[in-house]
Amino acid sequence: MEKLPKKYRWLRVMGWLTLTGISAVALSAGGLYLYLNPKLPSVETLKQVRLQTPLRVYSADGKLIGEFGEKRRSPIRYDQIPQAYIDAILAAEDDQFYKHHGVSIKGLLRAASQILQTGQIQGGGSTITMQVARNFFLTFDQTFLRKANEILLAIKIETELTKEEILELYVNKIYQGNRAYGIEAAAQVYYGKSIDQLTLPQLAMIAGLPKAPSRYNPIANPPRATTRRNWILGRMLELGKITQSQYDEAVAAPLTARFHEFALDLSSPYVAEMARQQVLEFYGEDAYNDGLRVYTTIDTRLQATAQQAVINGLLTYDRRHGYRGPEKNLRQSGLPEDEQRSRYLDELVRQPDLGGLEPAVVIQINEQSVDVLRDNNQTVTIAWEQGLADAKRYINEDRVGSPPQTAGEVLKEGDLIRIQSKDNQWWLAQIPVAQASLVALDPEDGAIRSLVGGFDFRQSHFNRVVQAERQPGSSFKPFIYTAALENGFTPASLINDAPIVFEDASLEGTWRPENDGGQFLGPIRMRQALYQSRNLVSIRILRSMGINNTIEQLSRFGFDTSKLPRDLSLALGSHALTPLQIATGYAVFANGGFRVSPYLVSHITDVNGELLFEENPLRACRQCPERLAQEQPKIEQPLADTPLDEADNLEALLAQTPEPAPEETDAGEAPIRLADRVLNERDAYLIDSMLRDVVKKGTGRKAMALGRDDLAGKTGTTNGPRDAWFSGYNHKLVATAWLGFDQNYLLGRREFGGTAALPIWIDFMAEALKGIPEQHRRQPDGIITVRIDPKTGKRAQPGSQGALFEIFKAENAPQETDTIHGLQQSSEDSEETLPEELF
């Protein structure tokens, strides 16, 4: 046999070696596949993947008011991804994405070359599909086994998912720096906009982040981020995705990224924190990542109004008590001016805005003005009449210093102060030391419409609406008076407003209660005693009814009677309660006698919008058919001359009522839960009438500035004074405002509920009641009107001077046979025509 030439023998050997190598690789790959494939996770799980999405809190009108969770993520659909971003990310990460089947041979050869050169697996070589496999299923360890798993998973993903589904998973999962996961969150964090609102250079910058979120971060490393952005734009030009002019314009664009807090429609941290705590009780720690959406009962318009009313009320109170001076002085002698300014700016950026008060540093003192530096390196001037002239030095809660004559008496260079923008001008301000809170409820079902727990959540997380238990003072008196009405007292009952001394061990021996101002009026009608807030009258009423009997009756308002003091100080509001508890009690007055329970969370949905929880509150609902059926036996007058059975009687009553009954619930909806009537309709009418006089002629008369005739409420001031309250309502809203010090300091001898808390309530209600027509309560059966002598509370004789009208329960009204000034009143007097509205 003729021998083959040497070169052919060599080729044959090489062929066999190659075939052997390929076979070995194939066998190894096959063996690796057989070994790894059973252990690979199911790609099917990607179709039901639950991306870690933060807990979000919304108002009743769908506005975002809070967010909780370590990862910021807002998943979007494929059709919401801008095409320019798709072009940019593919140019940066995987320009063959639509051509390969999960693995790029070119990329793998490049990775293999790196291994031969360094002996280690380096970054790169991964397609977008491989990155999806790694991000969802694998670790980031640089090992051969992990890389093999990544390749096999990528191939499986490509066989079971479309390219669009793979891209959607990728853009929602990738980490973008600054706690942002996914491109929508990145757009919000770096530009404060949605991804579809970004320009080409902005999209290219975001597309550059997945490679190295820290290294190419536009906030931390602007030069590197710009270089990366421009390289991506160059790749897009090279691939024909953009034109030369688009490229030239984009690379010339400045880097505009800066850190943005997550865009809330209205920041309401006290509300959001309450909702978070409730959701955590329901669902545990998983709530932070499962994308739950919590919808509250908050009205954003009312919430914004309440927040500003609390801030304004505190600032107004604070200004009355003088200027306490700067927070600190930052000037360091001997430093050059440019270094001094730089030091000021460094400190300013670390100081948060609180209650809308911005930090600033005084850089120049003029005769009657100062120039201050803001944290944006802008210099503004505070004129003399913009807070400097009124900056009298604080001495104590009752004293301030003399008015300053020059700016130098108030401030000096380097002082860190607070400024406030008003009417396009900057004013001198200071962070109040006092605190305040406000809560407003819907009296029909207890829904919390607004809640503000303090001046600023960043200053203090302590929520004074639900956590601060303070003595309510005279704002507690209406509950005592209501019990009195049920025990036979009337608004015309005379009680002696005179000094009294008690020997009571529970009150530390001898107790001499006084009225504010130290004056006593002698015998006084109960109505007048309430609107003038006479302490001695309240004490005598409580003593006459009995403490234990009264406490038992107070339970209907939701108070924990086991904690109420069993002594006469109860009449003056000595037991500490939260503003929410007081507001809940006043809701009984506002809704005509029904006890509702306050609630904040109306419903919760999952990330897909499926309902997980829905509150079904107790409702006063006076016109519900169930309620009318309940109260039908109480109707005293027949509805028709002909006899009616029970069903006809209910139908006739429904036909008479001027208010429509609620619509029937759809199938599957929870039936309406009716609140218990805890206060007789007639007694509710009487106490409401008396509380309306508090506003019209008593301690709450400043509320008449609202120009409404349907407001009722009560002030409250505790010893010191240390606490200032006002609780008030109309048929649509009940609100409680409180002002005081967390440390229980004195407020000042001229501070009362009517001067410190009532202005907050008025500011809130002025906006809250816009567009709501006045509605007067219907006089219930069994209430009659009688003309009385205000000095005696008895029926007045015809033509008597100073007589006035009063309302009574029929059985408690002064009798016609009562003698007035020695004369017997005849029955003819009762036919006198009386006005429908008395007070």
C-alpha cells in the first residue's frame, strides 16, 4: 500500500484529534446538561414572578401620600418602555438580542479569551437573557458552575418566553443605584419624572447604569456617567438607531440628574405611619416587598389644609412669645471668606426643612436688614419689616423684651437661622418649641378625613393625635352636661356658680376649685354655664348626679371608664385623653346620638389590584331602612288617620322623610353595620343647641368669623395653662385641635383654648367646609319651646322684659301653672307663636 504523504498523515491526526476534542466537549456538555438540568429552576415561575415592590399608602381620592420599603420599584409593561431606551440598552448590553437564542457565541468567545489571559472568569459576555437568568435565579459568584447554569437557563428562558417578556422582566429587575430597582424607579430618582418623559440623553444615561450602578452614577460620579452616556450614544449612532444630528445634540446636553425623593402627591407621614403599622399587623414584614396598596380615608385637600393650619397656628403662638435667637453660630475666625462660605453651605445641606422653614446663614448685618445664604448658594435679604422689627427677645412664657432698634441686636454674622417664604419675600422665623395636632372625622361613620400629629414628622415621630394623652379641661364638660340632661336637668336649670371647698383625700386634702378669672356669677342657667365654661357649675352638676352614676353614663362615648377619676375633678376634664378620643366622643353630638368608631384604612389591594381587605365601619345612617325599622316603635304620633300595620307604617315613614335612603348594596357586598344609638335623639338635640351657643356667644365665638350658623363646639384649657383645646363640628365634619408642650411646660397666662387652639380649628374649617351648605338639625318629637325668665328659668309672663325662648323635653318643661312674679300663667299664653330657631 502506498503511504500517504507526510502532510496528509498530519492532517488525518489533527482531524481525529479535533473530532475527539469536539466529542469530548459534546460529551462533557451533555454530561453537564444531564447533571445540571434537573436542578435548574422552572422558567414558568418567571411568568408569575412577584417583583419586590414597596408598600404604598394612598388617600381616599387615590393620591400617593406615603411609601415604605427598602427597594424603590414601579414595574411597567413592555408597551410602556420608550423605544429610545430599548435601543440604548441593547446598544449598551446586547445588540444581538433579537438574533440570538439566549447565548451570544461572540460574547462567550470574548469571555473565554479573558479566561485564557487571566485564568479567571471576568465580567461581560452575558446577554440580556443571561442577565435575567442570573438576576432572578442565580448568585453573582464568578464560578464556572454558575456560568454554566446561567447559559442553560438562558436557553430555557428563550424557548419559553418571548423577547418582549424577557425585556420587561429585565428593565423591572435591574438595580440602578440609590435604592432604585427598574427603569421607572430610576427615572423618578434621578430626574423626578416618569420614564416616558425623559429625553434621549437622559435615557442613555439610565441605560448606562446596569453595567456598574456605583461607578456610572450621575450623582456620585458625573464625569464617568457622562463618558458612559456618550459611549452608548455613539453605539446607537453606529447601529443606526439615531442620526448624526441627534447624536451631536445629545452628547452636548448637560448632565441634569440629581437626587429626587420619591414623588408623593402629598407627604403625610403621620398618616402613612399609622397605616403602615396597621398593615404590618395584618401581613407582617412581607408587606414591605409585596407591592400592597393601602387606601386610607384621608381627603388630600383637607389633609393639606390641616397640615398648614397646624403649622400656622404654632408659628402664630410662637411669635407671640418672642424670638429665642439663632440655632447656633457657624462663623470660624481666621478663615478666608470663600472657605467660610463653603463651610456654611456644607452645614446648610445637612439641615432639613421643617414645617416649611428653611435653614439659612447670616452673612452680612445691615442697619435694619440682613443678608442670608441659602443651601442653593443663593443670597437673599430679610428686610426690617419682615420679622426683624418684631423679634422681641423671649424672656419666659409671659414676658418678652423690648422691640429691637437695629438688626445687630437680633442677629450676628454666621448665625444659623430659619427663614420662611411669604408673599414672595423671605421672613425671619424659628422652629416652635410647642407642638400641636388636629384630627377630623366624618361623624357618620368615623372615617378619619385628616390627621396631623405635630409640627413636622422629621422633627418628631411622636403622633400627638393618638399617642399624647393630655387633660382635655373644659372640652370634656359637654359629656357631663349630656348626662345631666338625661338625669332631669334642662338647659334652663339654675345652678349656683359660687365658691365651694371640698375635703377630699383623693384630691390631696382641701380643694378649692375656681373659675377662670376668679369671678363667680351666682345662680346661672345651665346653658349659660356651658357657653361661659363655669367650673363651679360643672362640679355641682356632677356632685348632684353622683360620680359613679355619671361615669357609667360616660362609657357610651367610648371612654375607658376604669381609668376615669372617681372624684369631682372629673367635671373639669382632669382625666388625660388623646385628641382622637375626644373627637370620637364629639362625633356622637355631631351625628345625633350614635357611637361610631374611628378608622383610617378603608381597603387594601395587592400589586395586581385584587382586594385583600375592606373596612365595613359602623354607620349612623339615620335614613337606612334598617335604622328606620329599629326606631319605628319610638314614633309617638300616628302617620295617618287610618290604622296601619307595621309594614305600611314603615313605608309611610320613608315617604315622609326628606332625605333619600341609601341605595341597596350589590350582591356580595357586606351589609351595612348600624352604629348603636347611645344618646336619646332629644338629648342629642338639646346638647347640640347648647354647644352652638358656645360658638355664637361663648368661649368659641371667634368661630363666627366663618360666617356659618351650623357650628357647635367647646374650648378647653387646663391649669397653668398647659393645654389648649377646641373641639367642634357641623353635620359633615367633627374636628379637634390641641396645642401644648410635650414637656408639659406652661403656655403663658394669656393662652387659652380660644386663643391658641381655636385659630387652628378655624383655619382648617374655613377650607374644609367650602361648598358644604348649612344644615340645621330637625327638631325631634317631644321637644317644645317655652318663653322663660332668664333669672329664674321659669315660664315668663306675657310682656315681661328680658324674656327669652328655651327648648325642653316636653316632660321637663316649666308648667303653665308656674307662678311668675306672683301671677299665675294662663293656658292662653301657650298659644303664642314662637320662632322655629331659638339660638
